Amino acid sequence: MKNRVAPLSPLVSLTPIAVAALLLAAGTAHAQTTAADQAGIPAPGGVATVVVSASADASAQGLPSAYAGGQVARGGRLGLLGNVDIMDTPFNATNYTAALIQDQQARSVADVVQNDPSVRVARGFGNYQELYVIRGFAVNSDDMAYNGLYGLLPRQFVASELLERVEVFRGANSFINGAAPGGGGIGGMINLVPKRAPNAPLNRVTVGVESGGQTYESIDVARRFDDNRGGVRINAAHRDGDTAVDRESRELNVFSVGLDYRGSNYRLSADAGFQEHALDNARPSVTVGSGLAIPRAPDADSNYAQPWTHSNERDLFGTLRGEIDLAPNLTGWAAFGARNSSEFNALTTTSTIDNAGGLNMSRFDNYRYDQVRTGEVGLRGSFATGPVKHTVSASASAFEMKSRNAYGLGDFAGWTTNLVRPVDVAPPSPTFFTGGSMDAPHITNRSILGSYAVADAMSFLDDRVLLTVGARHQRIKNTSYDYNTGLQSSGYDKSRVTPVAGIVYKPVKNLSVYANYIEALQQGPSISGTDVNPDQLRQNPVFDPFVSRQKEIGVKYDSGKLGMSAALFSTNQPLAGVRRAVPTDRYGIFGIFGEQRNQGLELSVFGMPMKGLRVLGGLTLLDAEQRRTANGLNEGKDAIGVPDTQLNIGLDADVPQVAGLSLNARAVYTSKQYADAANTQQLPSWTRLDIGANYLTRFMDRDVALRARIDNLADRNYWASAGGYPGSGYLVLGAPRTVSVSATVDF
């Protein structure tokens, strides 16, 4: 079925590579030695991880340096505000480094954010898309930014080989980068930073294997040239074979090129990447039938998928970014990105039919082809008005995605099987009910987002008080087309201004107290449903954009070796529903009648409190409540898929008796959560323990890093998440015990 993935546009295929070739020919960008390098801070486990400060976003400041211990960075990108130190920002964020990614043998973004106490990993509705729940709100992988631009990376799975940093911003963020195209941005966002060439030449080969027989090979090559002003870095990786889940297999192919160039008063960077990801017989999510209890989790390595199911995705993407110094205190920048991607899936819808593990399945195939174009331009200048210093930033951004879709369904009756004793069936025909042509699908959706923003970051009292204010005018235009005819079926064009205000106060050098008010903006819902008044359905109005409002206060501490933060936050998200004049009415009125309020406390810790010991983790306490709901239904109940308590504790310690050896362990606890809005279907709490070891040595005059890791050490059987798609509470079974070993050689 892999040949069903459509070829990518030749123009899009050639453009990023041509840009990269031109940059390489022009040759230029200086990679500065990081503060961590200067201080001699070792990477976790003593492994010689290369860290580079040549900036992925072509900024003069370069990549923020690693914090003590090397697992997180001192700062990260905040949209049009640029890279900001963690102690200077009125927001809460954690920026994970390549050192952490390498030492934990992370396969994807999901593996990296497993370290974050404010994040839990779920799955897209009906497919295998990685989805991230931050502060109790879903963030689709569509809504991740790549070097500050939305929509450029693969939708389902983003390989770690592409990444230098994974920057997790917590909280509403429509002002930071604009409204997210996939409707996220309420509880947080994730920005992914591409790799750049380090100061020294790099030739690195890694091979590995994990439970089930999955093999892994990668190469990482980099050079700087023209007096270190230019750089090129090439990464390629291949994974193939069975996984730790019975009968499940996957294949991954990744290739990327990153270039950077530094002139006398300008900086350029470019990235081109390709990823192909194929899953066969992957384990599906499970929807719990109405009125039924949550089934007991089956063995973690069991598989109730049908052997003919598969998911294939192919993506080609690229970015180009430049920055120029127009005057001593005035800088301009521009960026452009593009992605072409194809997906073809043969899946099953899977629902429980009793409390004994009985399942009903039916076939669902879909084809999707996305074409994304996005860009931004901006100016940033600094000046003073008396004792007040100002950094004023202004930007304009644009995003367009055209999506072609088609689908085919099997007989709605489906067939029965069981979680514990699955029954394989011959693949039924997916032509019982279809939408569009799988061979030549029409455009079914076109999204256009445009915005312009301005911000003033002010500094008072010798930089002890920092005040940021700003606003973004956002336009959201969405057009839907009929699957079969290609004719427009509905349209939407709305705009709104989202403000921001944040303040930081530093009573002493290593302490920051902060507060912020910020909003998130989502496309408003269209009226739909069989229980909606027919007159309202005929009008087919679309509601104005959702506005979610966040208030937050917090404190941060930085000893230079150990960093800690605490934050109290509250975010209100409007909820749509159907209200009836009396409960017995057949039809109701669709509207915005309620809200979901997520409020909580976040505690984070990171760094190297003593020589040879690294810590990373924290605690999140959440209260996600449904309030003022339609007709009072589910009033005061918990939101779907949001646990009350999330705890992560990670330790990494050098072994003094064995030079180059370090041991690490991570415990992840998630309390109970609900799979339905009425809170009648409760998932039990779960705890998972992961352990690992890293050993750095020399062999035949070469640096060698040996790594071993066991995730889910106790082989715990548990439902890892409930839902992710609004209003749905499907279950995802946690991964079984998985052993991964790898060897890295620098030559």
C-alpha cells in the first residue's frame, strides 16, 4: 500500500534544496562556543554531545546555552519576541536539549515530552497521530512550530533526528506565534529547533536495536567552512522491523540538511527535510460504549489490531530564514516555509460492546494530501525613553493549507472480536460508503490565517522590573468543499485582536516573580448534529472565534546549578453544546453555553545540584472543571482525559568508580482520569518506571558512546490516556516493556 502515497510536487521538492545549494555556495555563519562548553559542563552521562549556538532562527544572539547538567537550555524562542532567557520571561517554559534526546534514545517528540510534568501524550482521533496534552488541553502535532513557523512538520510523527531542541511553552499563546492552524494553542505549544553544524567537524554513526527486533541506523555529519562563517549539517536515519507490541511493525526513513550563513550584517539559515513513516498492524485506540465500564487493560504487548491495517505517511518540507541589521539598534527578519505531504491509512474503528472485553470493529480508509505555505516578516528595535529601556517588535505572518481528502467505509455493522482473544478477519471492502475518489481526491478544506502583531518589552530599575505588553490582530478564514463534487459547502472568515501583558520582578539576582494575562484564539464551531433545530441548521452560521483567557502568576529560582519554578494558572475555554427549552424537546439550539476551566499548580526542577548528579522533573496539580454547561448537564464534572495529578521525577548520576559511566531513572505518575463527560467511565491511575545507562569510552582511538534503556521496567499494563479529540474519550494502551540498546561512534 505504500505506493498509494502520491509523489510530491517537483517544484516543492527542488525549492528547499536549491536554496540550500545557493547558501552552501555563498558560504557563511559563525557558531559560537556555548556557555556550557566554556564552563566545561559535561553532557548527561559524560557523553560528548555536540552543542552548537549557531542560531536556527538566524538571530545574532545564537542558540541559548545549555543549563547546568545539559538536559535543558537557559532560554528559548517566544515568537516575535525572539530567544528569551528563562529568568526574563513572564511565562513558563522548558527547553529540552539534544543531549537529553540522545541519552534517552528518544524516537520522537512524544518521547522527549514524557519528561515534562505538565504534558501527557495521547493520540489523534481514529489514527496514530501523536497528540500532546499540556495543562489539560490538547495540542495537535499539526500545531507544533518548526523554527517558529506552524504546519511544516509531519502530522503523525516527528522523528527526533531532525531536532536540536524541543521547546515546550506552557499556557495560552495566540499572541506568541499567532493562532494555531489545528485549533490548539490553549494549554501550550511546542517549538522544534533544527540542527546546525557545531564548531568542530562531526562524523557520527549510530546503530541500535530494541525489543521485537526493530533495528536502527543513523549518520550525523557536519562541517564549518570559510573561517567558520558557513556551516552544513546532514542527518539520515532508518528504523525497520517489529516493535515490542506483538505483530506490530514500523519503518522510518529520515533525511535532513541544515545550513547557516553569517555575513557582516546579516544571517541566513535554511532547512530541507524528508520523512517517510509506515506502520503495519498498529494497535488501535478503543472507544468505550455508552453505559459500559472501562475494560481492564490487557497485556501491554498484546495486539488486537487486524493484520491488514496500516498507516503510511510521506513528507517533504523546507524553510528559509534571514535576519539583517538595518541600523545599530534595528533588525529585520523574514522567513518562509513549505510542506507537501501524503497519507494513506487502512484503519479500524474499535468500540467495546460489553464489560468483558468484547469489541466491535469496522473498516475505515482515508487518503489525505496537504500543501502548506507559510511565512513571516518582522522588525525589532531598541531605544530608551529616560530611564526606561524599550525593545519594540512588530511582525506580520501568513499561513495557507490546502487539504485533499477522500475516505471509504466498510459495512457499518462491522464484526466482533475481543481485547484479550482477538479474531482476525479478511479485509472487508471499504466501498460501503465513500466520500470522494481515493485516486483523485478533491480539495476538501482550505485554511488561511493572517496576522500582524506589535509588542514592547520594557525594562525599569536597572533591569529589575521587566514589562511586556502587546497585541495581535488575527484573521481566520476557512472554506470547506464537498468530498464528491468539489463545490464549496461552507465558509468562514473572522478576525479578532488578542492582547498580552506580562511582568517580571527580580527582588534579588537569582529570583524572578512574574505574572501574565494572555489569550488563545480558535476557529469557532459550525452548527451540526441531528438534535439541532432544523431552522438553525438551514442557516448554517459559524460562530465567532473562541477566545480562551489565561491568568498566571509564578516564581523562578536560578542558583546557576539548580533551577526551580512554581506557577499558579487558570484558563477558561468556551464550550459549545445544544440547549433545550425543556429536556423532552426533540430539537435544541446549538450555541456557546458553557466553559471548561483548567486551573492548577506547576512545580518544576532541573539542573545539576551537585557534581555528577542531574535532576529533571516536577509536579502538576490540575482541576479541569466543566462549568455553566448546556441545561446543566455535567455541571462541575471533570473534563475528559485530564488527570488531577501528574508527577515526573528523573535522576541521572555518574558512577565515580567507573569513568564515563552514568545511570539514570525516571518515574512517571498519572492519577485517575475520565473517558466521558458525565464521569461514569474512570481510568485507574498508573505509574511507570524507566531506567537507563550510558557509557563513554575510547576504542581504536575513537569516541564511543554505549547506551541502554528499559522503558516500563515493570511491564505495567495500563490505559495511558483517554481522548484528545474534543468531546471524545477513546483509550490508548500503554507501551510494554521496551529494551533499547545503541552504540555511537565518532570518527
